[in-house]
Amino acid sequence: MQKEEWINEIMQSAAQIKPAEPNPYLFNKIQLAIEQPKEKVTLIKWALAASLIVIINMGCIFYVSFNKKQQSNEDAITSLSTEMGFNSNYNY
């Protein structure tokens, strides 16, 4: 008997529950949230790719310019040492 009363009490309390009302703009919010990250991710990927290309190009420019300066310094030292007779062509 006690079990039946308990069940009846629960059923009566469940009868008072109202159905949930969804937000009328919920579908639009979900749709917007689905579409926006794709655009942001694509934009971020393009920005990273462009930045990487610029960084690689700048690195190449600095590398080439440094090597040209170093090579020109070595050429200057070699020509100076040749003029002054410091170069030795003797095989010991």
C-alpha cells in the first residue's frame, strides 16, 4: 500500500511539470555558431600561411645578404694578402 501511495505522489508531482519552451532564436544561434568558426579558421589558416611565407623570405634575404658580405670580406682579405705577399703557394 505504501508503495502505491508513493507512486501516486510522484505521478501527481510530475503532472505539474510544464513542458520546456525553446528559445525562438535558438536555431539561428546554432546555425550562426556552426558557420562562424569555419570562416575564422579559414582566415586564420591563410594569415598563418602568409606570415610563414613572409618570414621564410625575410630569412632567405638576410641569409643571402650576410653570405655576400662575408664572401666580399673574404675576397678583400685574399686580395690584400696577395698584394702584400702573405699568400704562400709552396707545398711543404
